[in-house]
Amino acid sequence: MASPLTPHIKGDILVVDDMADNLRLLSTMLTEQGYKVRKVIQGKLVFGVVEVNPPDLILLDIVMPKMNGFEVCQQLKSDPRTREIPIIFLSASDETLDKVRAFSMGGEDYITKPFEILEVVARIENQLRLVRLQQQLVTQNYQLQQEVQERQRAETSLQEINHTLEERVSQRTQELTEANQQLQELGEQLKASLNQERELGNLKSRIITTISHEYRTPLGIISSSTGLIEHYHAKLTEKMRNKHLGRIQDAVQHMTRLIEDSLFLDTTAFETRVHGAGLVDLEEVIGRVLEELVLTDANVDRLKITWESPPTPQYLDESLIHKILFNLLSNALKFSPASETVDCNLSLTREILSCTVIDRGIGIPIAEQAQVFDPFYRATNVDNTPGAGVGLAVVQRCLDRLSGSVSLVSQEDQGTSVTVQIPCPDRATPHIP
């Protein structure tokens, strides 16, 4: 497009007409009106002139040999470099169809010959005024964009400063809190210096009260059993000693399982694991799950496991399948009455392993059902039932790794049904993060 209009001339006009008399007439009249005028006598010569120095406006005759005005206009409007130059058609024809075609080609105006110079000037000035307004709009838009970018940069800088200040405040607050805690602990230690056993007991109590509720119970079991063995070892029968050792082992296994599940849910650690599919006997996996549930004191006798048809070995990730089944069955047993049966219905096709676990327990409030797959989330109606809220989160993470899906139907005080569907690959393909 032409360069912005300057106050030295009213406009740079290119006149295209194969009639020399018309060119001279228009050139003389427009020059007298303060315009710079360039003349072209053939339509095909327009493109070279426009490419070198685009005008502000083109007066274009329609009827010309070799290339008429319509063809010239069409080619100019199809070129991104020249499409914005306004074109006013000149024609001796006053036919409506010619005018319609002129505007459909992209022409901005249409003047019928013979023309009056005042009319021509008025129409030219109207188009140049539109050009000026458009140029002003482009300039204003550019300035506005620059202002917006400046504001965005300022906001970003302010956010960075605020973030830095928040980090410093948080760090200083943490340091003061830790210093205060150390002072409190030192004071408590000094007050209890005459009774070392009491001081050690207070310290253990403070440590225990800072860890999660789920850890408190197994640690209490371990502490109780080891105390009895230590102080009454000679009085305990071998059966009693083995009973307490078994309680310790069960507590350690419980804590180990919780630690493993917590680490399993950790995103960074999870992404570094490589699980691989292998040929898996699903009935053997379920058997091992039941053995592990027995170790947690779960009453597996009320589990009813049903296969729609005898399962065949499949290429699956055994460790992930084990975690899914264990957590689904453990949850169902934990949150349902000891007198109620828990159903586990399984089906297997060539493409999908499906498992539905149905309990008749406390159910999940409708408003919380979307959250039970979040790590460490426990529904508000679980009361004192032990648990850390990781079971369904582990199931969801395993299914993510296996490209599987899970759905849940539950009603409070009526029970819960959880269905998982797992694709079965047709060969041993490793699941690589």
C-alpha cells in the first residue's frame, strides 16, 4: 500500500486510461487541485508502476485493449501488496450490471463519463479520507497493543516481585517457627531432666502426635508388643511371644504398604518406573490378593468371587493388576458390615478385563463421589474406620498406566459398586512412561 499521505500534496493519484486526451484532461484538472498525478496508458503497465511506488488511489478506465479495467482490478486485489489501494472505475457506461461488476471486483467507487471535475475531486477526496482514517486506526491499534504489552510486562514484573517477597516471608516464618519449636522442646527437656524415662516418654508422645492418624495405630501396636516382650520375656509363653511378634510384623507390613502406596502416588517417582506386561494367570493373582488380605485381618470368607467364564492367561502388568484388586477388595471389606457379603464379578474378553466390586456398606455421599479418587481424601462419613484415603487413588493411578477406566455408583448407607475396565494387549508390550 502507498506510504501515509503527507501535507505537501493532497494525494498521489495513478490515472489509467488508453485515451491520451482523457489522461491529459484528468492530469491537468487534478494537478490544479493539488494532487500528484501519474499516468499509465495500458492496463498491463499498471503493475510495474504500482510495485515500484504504490499510489494513494487509482482512477481506472474499464474499456482498454489487451487488459481491461476489470482484469487489472482483479489482479491488484488478489495481491496482498496492492489489495488495499482504493480503485475508482471510470466508464462511459451507465449500465447497472457494469457498476455491480465493478464493485464485486473490489472497486471502491464508479464515475460515469463525461465527468465533472468537482465530482471526481469529491469522490477522490472521500476515498483518501477513508485511507487516512484507516491509517490512523492502524496506528492507534499498534499504540494500544504496545501499551497492553507494557502493562503485561509490568504486571509480570510485579507478580515476580510479589512471589519473591512471599517466598522470603514464608522462609522467615518457617525459620521462626522452627526456632520456637526448638525452644519449646529444650524447655520441656530441661523441666524433665530429673526423670529421663518421663522425658523420653514425652518426646515419643510429641513425635507420635505429629504423624498421621494412620501411622499412630501400628506404632502403638509395635510399642506395646515390644514392651511386653522386653519386660516380661521370661514370663511369656512361646505362643504369647509369637503372638506379639506377629502383631509387630502385621503392623510393619501395614506401615510398609502405606509407605509403598504413598510413594506409588508420587508423580516423580512414578514416572521413573517401567512396568512391563507379561503372561499373567489371573486366578493366581486373585489368590495372592486374598492371602495378603488375610494378613490385614480382613474377613475374606465373605468375599464372593465370580467369573463369567474361566479366565485364560493374559499379557498384563501383574503388579498393577494386584494393586487394583487388593485396594478394591480391601476397601469393600473395610467399609461394609462384617455380616454382609462382598461380590467381586469378573469377565474377560479378548480386548477387556472387567471387574466389578459390590459392597453393602456405608456408601459415599453424592457430593463427595468425584473426590474419592484424590490421594488422601476420606469421605466425611467414614468416622473412625482406619485408613489413609489412598486405596482408590492407587487404583486410579494404576488404571492411568494401563489406559483403563473406572466408574463408581454409590448411595449412602446402601453400598458402593466400583467397576474397572482394563485393555488386554495381544502381546507383551512394556508400559514405558
